[in-house]
Amino acid sequence: MTGHHPDPLRDALDLQHRVRSLRALLELQRWQIEVLSDRLYSSDPGGIAAKRLLALKRSETETLQAPRAVNDP
């Protein structure tokens, strides 16, 4: 009869791999947060996100000018 015997060493190695993977994921997420924070709260006045938003607003207003009527000078 062959039964499944718990293998504490194998379980410990699996757990160690999971912990390493989670640490790597956490480090990646920390880096992503740092990059996004730098973009949003740049030391430059307004930051990069605000500059992009202003550029988008300007391009929208330029393309959405009212059409000229037939009788307009």
C-alpha cells in the first residue's frame, strides 16, 4: 500500500519559493508606485501628468472650434 506521506522538506522548499516570488512581486509593485508618484508629483511645477492633461485640453479646444456660418465675415 502506497500512501501519501507528508514531506516537510519539500513543503519548506515550496514555501520558500512562494515567499521569494511574493517578495519579487512586492518589489515590482513598489517600483511601479514610485514611478507613478514621480510622474504625478514631479518636482517640476505642475508635474508631467498635469502637462499632458493641459496639452490634451488645448488640442481638444483647437479641434472643436465653432463652424463658420454662411453669413459670418
